[in-house]
Amino acid sequence: MEIQNPNATPIYASASFAPLTSGQSGAVYDAIQYVQQSCDYVEKNIFKGLKRTGILRKDIVALDGGSVKIFLMPAGTGCIVIKKEVVQ
């Protein structure tokens, strides 16, 4: 789905659901957004409380916030922010 934010660029979001062995269900959602700041700025200012876990290969930075993972991918002069979270 597309989420409109009046103060920022649109966000693409998707969700997946699956049964758990406990009989409950779990969900994972992704939210993807382009921001005009550099990935370095986004990491150091917006997600400053998250731990950098590494670089996927060459350019995509992975950040860990427990149940939420953030991936920062350079795009032109800005950054694509990919947020992935497991919800139970």
C-alpha cells in the first residue's frame, strides 16, 4: 500500500502473516521511503539509537533495533530507508 505523508515523500508498505507453533500468528511488515538526506546523515541523526550491524555487500548499511531492522541504501543524493519489523 502507499502511505501519504504531508511532510515527506510517500511510503510503500507491505505486510505478511504466518501461523506460529504457539497457535498465535506472527507478522512482518516492510516500509520503504526515499529521504533527501544522505544515508550517513540518516544513520547518525534519525536512527542514532540503533546499532550498525554491518554492510550487506558494498553500499547498503544494516542497522539493528531488536525486532526492527533498518537498511539504508544510497540513491542519488538521498537515501532509501527500508524498515523491516517482526510483530507478534
